[in-house]
Amino acid sequence: MPEGIIGKGIGGFYYVYYNDLIIECKIRGIFRNKKIIPIVGDNVVFEMVSESTGIINQILERKNSISRPPVTNIDQVILVFSIIHPEPNMLFIDKMITFLESKDIEIVICINKIDLDNDENYRAIFKIYNDIGYKVLTLSAKQHIGLDKLKVVLDKKISSLAGASGVGKSTILNAILDINVQTGDLSKKIERGKHTTRHVELFKINNGYILDTPGFSTFELDKIDKDSLKNYFREFIDYNDTCRFKGCNHINEPDCRVKQAVLENILDSGRYDRYKIIYNELSLINKYKK
């Protein structure tokens, strides 16, 4: 039987990419009985009922999954933020990076709207994340600047766009795909975009796929143990075994190599300050979960 990948699910129907076709599928009743729900990104085995319809018989093993929004088998997340209108929320960005690191999902950082950045403030942010090993792209979706590099990154992978409202995710999709993804008007009052994407959808792009994911501004940091947080700040990893105390969390412990590296401007102080904020939040969450 043929295999495909679910691109969209609406009203009990699942639209499966198969070669150059999109097959409208239903699921076997056994899935409903077992309360198994297919989600976008699932690799499935199905049987053809007609030239354009089918029935899903099997959901293949998932390599990863995210519950909010419900997607699976993501190779990488393109974390989008704008350098202006709205200005970047660095704490939100580092929380999202932490969440994705905990899921072992590759991260590509995308700084949008550089055409509006007359002072080129984006260069400092580019350096921070580039220096610690992330792939960082700079672009202007409206001016079609940097899109060629983004298309290369998307090739042969399942990618998801993520980021806060108003940063230009739908504009990026419109720019790289021959589709009409609805774009909301930017609210001038609060300089944040209104959410217009209504459902998770997977779009085919050359040899890869890209997910448009509403609600990917929420994530499950509450499932991360505070003592594991240091493992998700990749610039800390080389220091984790060099501190005076084994298992040092780089907060209040003496003779901490991470804190020393921050004082010596080897590590970025802003990232470290945000690490402490996230650590303290997780400490409260972990305490009340016990």
C-alpha cells in the first residue's frame, strides 16, 4: 500500500501528500476506538478508494512531536522574529530556543524586516547566536532579501515556522511559496500582528515541506527540570564540567566557570541574565509540581 505524509486535517478528513498528488483520506474506525488521532506531519500507510480519496490504515512511528500546536516529525524550526515593529522579545526567543533544544529539534534563527533597521541593530543579535553555533539568517520578506538562503535551508527537510504574532511568518510563506496565506493587518495600537492562521498546514516546497503553525508562541517549558536547563544553553556545555561543584547550575554557586566567563565577556551577559530568569521560573514550577 502507498505511503504519504499528512499535510492538513480538517473536519475528520486528512489530506495526504503522495508523490505529486493530494489524497483526501478518512481514518479507520480502530483509530477512533483507540483514541489515536493523526496529526500533521504523520507518515501514514493508506489505501486508495478512488483517484483522489483513500483510507488511512497505519500511522508510522513518530520521531518527535509537539502538542501545542499538534505537529510531528519536524526536522527543524525556523524561529522568526522581527528586528522592528515589533521589536524582538529576547526572553521569548531564548525560551523558545530552550524548548526546541529540549526536543532535540534543529533550530534556524531568522531575523526579519532588516530593511526597516536603519541602525543595523540586527547585526549584534546575529553575532550573539552565530557565535554560539546557530544558523542565523537575515532577511526582509517584503523586499525579497535573503529568501534564496532560506530556500536552501528548507530543502529536503520538514520545517516549521515559529515566532510571535506580527513578525512576518505569513509574509515569508507568501514570498517563498506560490500560495495565498492570509496575512493579518498589523495592529498599530500595540504593534503586534493579529493571528490569521486558523489551522496547522504543511506546504510542499521543492524537495521539502514547510509547516504553517498557529499558536506556536506557546510551549511546554513546564516539563523541563531546572537542573537540566544548563544543557539547553549550548554555550554553557563546555563549562558544565569545569566548575568547582559537580552539577553546578551557574546561579549562586562559588567558583563557577560560566559566571566567570560572563564577567570576562567571553559569554554574552544578556543570554546569561535570561538564563537566570528562566531558571528561577522553572524553580517555581518544579516546586509546585512536587
